[in-house]
Amino acid sequence: MRGKTILVIEKNNFCREEIKDALKAADFDVWETGNSEALFGPLSHLSPDGIVLDGNMKDKSGKLISSRIRELMPNVPLLVTTENPEELEVVLHLERGADDCMLKPGRPRELVSRIRTLLHRAPLDQPAGEICLPSGVITNGDIKVNLLNHKVYGEEKELAMSSKELALLTFLLLNQNRSFTRKKLLEVVIDKKEERSFRVIDALISRIREKIEINPRRPRYIKTVRKRGYMMESIPDAKKEE
């Protein structure tokens, strides 16, 4: 994809070269490093269009760096690779902010396809058949999503969200007071080629609640509907409940 730059952070030299070659063959520009700390030092000035991260890489303190990357670059598509096939491993990476997760050693062409999907997916995919407000702004209580600049605000403060979080939040805001199954919500945020698990939706909802709710354990906005899924409840008054 000419003009797009992908940052590859992979400790294994062979895997890093394989990923780099596949991306370059697909006309991506590639920056690469086998040192996770470089991202927070020499490479901190970079602005890649996407990131491929070795999910096992840790910082100096021994912590996985995916969450640190999301804090540093909240809106950059992040694909994490992992050697662990367990569902819990995938969910943990998604909870830390990954937009997608795939097993390695992977199929290079599949990785390129997943990266293309993440880059092509609009930050705020408008659900088919839905009509946006003329102003391009959706509001509910203290939450505001600007569809023109893809920004989310809560209590007049900008909230950093991943592309999947934005897509899911926007869909729920466009369909307030309607409950949706996890299966339906998966269709909104997960590409057909990606791994599908209802726990992905639970993880995304949990992350969104942490950002928009006063008390995530007692949510005002995104309600859990028993034996159904989730619903965005309309809040007519923007004032906080005491």
C-alpha cells in the first residue's frame, strides 16, 4: 500500500525479516526494531500508519508493552502477534488496546491482509442504513462523538480510543435504547477474517466503560442486558448524578 508506513517491533530476527519482506512486497514502507525500549526513546518521534508488535516483548520492568504503545499512539492500528493459541491470551491483548491479534509463526500474506483491513477500516464506521446527524456530532449525556474529526469527548475532555472502541461506541450511540447481541456487535467491529469470540466484545465494552463512565461497575450509559447483550441507554440530562 504505497505511501503507508508500518512499524514492526519484533524480537525474533527471522520473524522480523519475514514480516518486513511481506510488507515491502505489498508496497508498504517499513520501519523495524528488535528493541521494545527504542519506541519510547529513539523512535518516539515516529508517526507510523500501523504497528505490528511481538506480543511477548516486555519493557525493562518486565511488563508487556502493548498498553504503553496504546498510550503513546492511541489512534494507530495495532496488530499483535503471539505464539500462544489460547483464547485468554488473545483477549488480554485486546484488553490492552490491540486492534487485532494473530498467531505466529503466521502466514505473511494473511498478516498483510489484516494490516490492510485495519488501515482501510474507517475509525468511525457508520453502520449501513444509519443516517448521521447533519452536524456530524452524536451526543448522549456528557458523551460527544465528532464524526468529522473522529474524536470522542467526555465532560468536555478528549478521550483516546482505538478504532474498534470508536466503531463500537458510535454504533451504540446511533442506536440508543436498543439492545444488541454480542454476535451482532462482533459484526460491527470484527472483520470476517479475524478470530471471533464474544469475549472480544466484553473486553471492548469494559475498556469503553472505563473511559466514559463515572463508575464503570455501575454504568449509566452502556447497560448489560441479561441473556441478550448490551444497550446504550439514552441520558437526556448531561448533569452528573449525585
